[in-house]
Amino acid sequence: MLRVATDVGGTFTDYISFDDKTGEIVAAKSSTTPEILNGIVECFLKGGRKAAHALHFVHGSTVAINTVIEKSGAVTGLLATEGFRHVLDLGRGSIFNSFDIMFETPEALVPPMLRAVVEERMLSDGQVLKPLDEQSAIKAIDDLVKRNVASIAICFLHSYANPAHEQALAALIRARYPNIYVTASSSIIRQYREYERTSTTVLNAYVGPRVSAYLAAIARFLADDGFHGTAMIMQSNGGTMTLEAAQCQPVRMMESGPVGGTMAAAHVGKTLGYENVVAFDMGGTTAKVSMVRNGQMEVADGYFIGGEEVGYPLQLPVVDIIEIGAGGGSIAHLDETGALKIGPVSAGAYPGPACYQRGGHEPTVTDANLALGRLNPAYFLGGEMRIDREAALHAIREHVGKPLKLGDVEAAQGIIRLANLSMAQAVQTMTVQRGYDPREAVMIAYGGGGPLHAVEIARELGIRKVVIPPHCGIFSALGMLLADAKNEYVISHVRTMNDDSASEMEALFAGTEAEAVSSMEKAGFSAANIKLQRSLEMRYIGQEFTIIVDCPSPLVAESIPEIRKRFNAVYERRYGHAFPQVMPEIVSARLQVIGVFNKPEFRFEPSAATTSKPATDRRLVHFEANKAVECIVHKRSTLRSGQMLQGPIVIEEPSSTTLVGPGDSVTVDTEGNLVIVVGINASK
């Protein structure tokens, strides 16, 4: 069985195919083009296999999240319950930094002129207070269409408890205007919190037309290329969904690309016996940091697209990832005060860094790495693409060196140092600021730029071991092949916990499970390959926020004492105390349904230790000190398991370059990983 995964990033598109029978892995990389499908097609051509040869295809991308960040989504309208037209503006009435006098509330994706109200009203228990007025609805719809909206979001008050009005309105829109993209909040999330639910619905409607069109193009390409297997899209929660589901709910694939890397890092960590892993991914546009704790990916039930301070809330489970604008293509520039800054603007693939010679003239992190001898201009992308060191030096000199009165090397080192500090800060945010010591974790680095910067970042934080896995440059695509199909259902149902609530919640779970299993069976999974996991969102009465507690199946009155015990234990572990005498309440029922795929068993390197022909290539490389150091340059393909090397060295492979500093050492393990022991003060 041939499995294929593709990952579209802001700068490069990655491809990997794995043959179950032979264990052969084929990787390819191409520039991400404005017409996204072109990069995918080019990768298939480079991989030498047609889609018809594959039985399983997984795809992830940053298209959805980039659409939001770039504000390039569809003209979107919002239909709300009468009296709730301005929920997006009201928000939570707070800002994260109350001392920032320059703070500006982010501009809503749907401006006030594109919002309309409908006469209807549900109560929080699902009872109809005011029936849906069809004439009011038709007038509101027509008014939005006259304003040239391409997409409409529907978010009615308390529709999580009873979606009947939203469903009726969605059907009315589709009947009158079939070409309008429609999103009802109850089809995305059945959870209370009006602002977050409205924002999530609007996000889906905003990216829907663009993402669904490009997913349709992928479906056509696969069909034209003879594909008859299972096609899945990576979700932000670490699972996959069908192409059809993704076209209806593209908001679930906001972080679909980076999540694949976190999954692969968790897999490598488990294989090597590391329970706590810092997953560090540096690509061409951004750098991403996530954590694996006790062997499990950290999942956040609440996320901000574009950053916590100025982003848009997404009320869906997302693997907890911090993303910053410090990728290889991030542009180095001087701000209005003359200070050197990195990103967040990226040169992307076109025009790209100055060294690409595609019209880019501003210096980037990639240009700085090339200027310092860390990259081989004749072996970029395995030699497929030549890059120009002189062009990189010129850009650095004109935009950074001359204004700051620095030499070329000093300016390039300043760019790298600042980029490394930004990425180290992201790791600190994910670890230290959340009460975890990064020194107790292993860093697994991947992406085109991750292995190039990982050791210096690890040294900054006191992390003693860095692992560079095989195929690190296309690692996120590799992780996608490990993903199961996954759907998550969250239904708000606030009830005091008692014997009566047990039977009520069991009925709610049973109905949701029937829907969930039916959906998975339609996707092609047999009952034996479908797993269900229940949990409850709970809190003490009078509190605002909840914690998640595992829930037994079936849920009966006799289960209540055990659930209370679990809740108090989780609460005490998180907050340092609990109130066992206080009766908690249930806020939401959560159900996760998993369609289990057979997992590939990756085999990378022979286990026998061998010796390889000594490397003969050498070049001067600048580390943190100004003085250049002569480094031996190895091709990764020549290294064998058991081999140990002492830094300073450079290890090159087609999709990435690993930099090992003076005083650091690297060993090739039996799985083909480069295990680097970091000398903490080695290059200071």
C-alpha cells in the first residue's frame, strides 16, 4: 500500500510517499506557488508516482490561517438574532495589555454594514421563545446579497441548545442563492459563549469560499490522476477529516500543517523513550513551537488566529502551537527607531530572499545563514536550486550593515542572533511561562530551517539534547501519515451534578454517539475501527471557566461519586487546592470519535554500526563569535548508525542543513536520528 502526504507551507510545498511493502520513502519539495495546486502537482512529478498508485492521501496546509492573517477572505455577511448584531464588537470587553495606550481592537472580519438581524429567539434550555419570522429572514438575506457578499455566517442566540432556526435559515439561503457559501454555527460548534461561537462561525464563512475552491481543485487533480483511495485533510486537533467535510468546515484546518510535525515529534519521542519533547519547527515563513508532555500532545480548547492580543478567537480544539514570524524568509529591517527587527513579514517563495534572485532585494534569515557560510549555495534543495551569496551579502549590507555601521558578517550575525532570541522566547513561553522546565525536555527540530538553528536555541535555554529526525525537512508531511480520522462534538448542557443529571447526560451522549458513528461509517470505517471517548466540562457552581474530566460509559447514577472524585483531583492538580464539599456542575458534554487507520511502520537506517568514508568537504562557518571556524561538511546520506562526530561540523541533506557547534557532539542512532549533545557554553 502506497501512502502519500502533502503539506503546503507559506514558502515550500512538501511531499512524502511511503510504501508499506518495501519501506521505501520518497520525499520531494517545491516552491509554493500562488496557484497552490501547481506546487502539489510538481511534487508528485518529482516523486515519480501518480496519484493512482496511492491508496491513502493526506493533505495539510496553511491556506486557511494565511487567509485570515492576510485578510484575503471572502466578503462575508452575518445574520444574528435581533438585538445581537454587534456581538463581534462587544467581544469580552477587555484587552490583554491594559497599559498599552497604542492598543487597537482588531478590525472585525464582518463590518457592521454587512450584519443583519432576524426576528427569532431561543431560550438557553432549547425552548422557542419567538418563532423564526420567514419574511424578516428573507429581507435580511436579500439585503446582504445586494451588498455582494459571497458568504454568510449564521449565529443565533442559544442555537447550541436548539439549532432548528439556524438550520431552517441555512436551507432558505441555499434555496434562494445556491452560489452563496453558508455556515451555521450549530454545524460547527454546539457550545455556549456567544462571542467565541460567533467568531468561530465567521472565521469558517470567511475562509470557506477560498479553501473549499482549492480543496475542490485537489479533488479534481486526484480524480484526473486516477486516484481511487481515501483522501483526508489534516485537522488542527491532530486528526483528519474527509475532503467533503473540510469543504464545509475549513475552520478545523487552521493549523493543519504544523500539527503534522507535532504528531511526528511525539512519535519519535515515544520511539526514543522521551516523554517530554519540545517540538521546534522552522520553515520558510514562520517558526512553530509545541510541547509533548508525558507522551501526549498539548491540546488547547480555545485559540486565537493571529495572536492572543489582536487575533480572532477560535472555539475549537487545536494542538497548542505558538507561531512567530521568524522563518527563513522573514525579512530583517530597521523600525522607525532604527532598531533591527525580524519579521513578521516574509519574502515567501516569490520573490523570496535576495539570494533566490527572483526579485527580492530585502535581507532575510536565509540570506544571513548563507552569508555566514551555514548554507551551501550549490546544495540548496539538494542542488535543485542555486542561491547567490553575493546577492545575500549586498542585501544585508544595504539594508542593515550600512545604516547600523556594521560589517557584513556582524550584520548577518545580528540577524541570526535576533532570530534565535525570538525563537527561544517562543520556547520559553510554551515552557517556563507555563510552569515547565525546558531543561527537562528533549528538543526535536525539523523543518527546512529548524536543524540549522536548533542547537543555538537549545543552548540559550539550557536544553542538553537535540534530535534531528530523518527527513526533517518534510517532517510535518511525514507526521500526517500517522493521523487517524477524528471528529469532536461539544454540546453545552449546564446541569447540577446529581443522580437525575446522570440519566439526562447519558441520553445526550447516546444520541451524539449514534450521529458520530454514522458519520464515521459513511467515511468508510467499520465498527471495529471506530473508537469513542467521552468527557465532561465541569466547574464549581458560580465559576466561569471549566476543566475537562473523563467520563465513563454508560453514565449512571452510581458513576457520580467517581466523577466528582476525578474532578476534584484534576482541580487540585491544576490550582493547588479543591473544594470537595462543594457540588460541581456539568457545563458541556464532549465526545471524540476516532476512525483508526493502519499506521505505517517507518524504517530508516540499518541497525548495524558501520564506518563511512571520511568527509572531505570543508568550509568556513561563522558561529556566534566573529571569527570563522573551518568545518567539515558531511552529507547525511553517508552517515551510518553508531557513528559519532565532534563539532564544529555541518551535515547537509536535500531538504535541510544541521549545524553542530564547537564543543557539541552528534551520534547517529539506530533509527537514523541525529542525536546532538549540546555543550552549554561551547560557542559563547
